[in-house]
Amino acid sequence: MGSSVIKAVEQPVAGRGVRAWVVLKFGGSSVSAKQRWENIAKLMLERMVTHQVMVVVSALSGVTDALQNLTQTVDAAARREHSQRIAARHRSFAASLGLTEPARLEAQRTRLQALCDDPRAPA
């Protein structure tokens, strides 16, 4: 998989260290499969030879649209369904990478679910 598929954005930034920073940004389909993450790791390791590397990751493919749909949904039950589908997608993806969900993420997901249930709830 070439970096054109990954859409890496490299922006050298002057740092305090000897090596300049390079920022690699990935999102959408470039973070939606294990093979793509392996490619991200390869690109990161290649850049680490000459730069300090910062990796920025945005939403999985389709998640931004799903979140926008969720915020535009008036019915509480439908919002809950949207949010549960988004959470399930992320749990499934994490499992495909061999990752388990730490307890602190469960607490954050519970808070986010409360906001989906009632957007007026305290954050």
C-alpha cells in the first residue's frame, strides 16, 4: 500500500531536539483495517530514522458522517442506536487488531452515551 492511499501529511516542524519533527496524519479508510495500521507503523519507523515523529489519527472511515447523523437525530432511542452502532464498530475494529478495551475507555463511553441519551446532561 503506497502512501498515496494512506494520504500521509508530512509537515516538518522545528523542534528543540537535534532532529526536526514530522507530523503524519491518517484518517478514514487509511485507519480502518489492520493492514493499513501496519503500513502506518512502517511509515512511522522509516521517518524515525531522520525525524521525531508525531502521528495524528482521525476517525475511521464513515464515522464522522455517523457522528453528524447522530447529532441531527431528534429521537432519543434512535440516537442511542446510532451511538451503539458507532461503539460496536470501534470495539470490533479494536478486536481485529487484538486490542482489549481498558476500563477507563468504558467510563468515557458511558459518559458519551449519557450525552447521546440527553444532550443537556452535564459532560
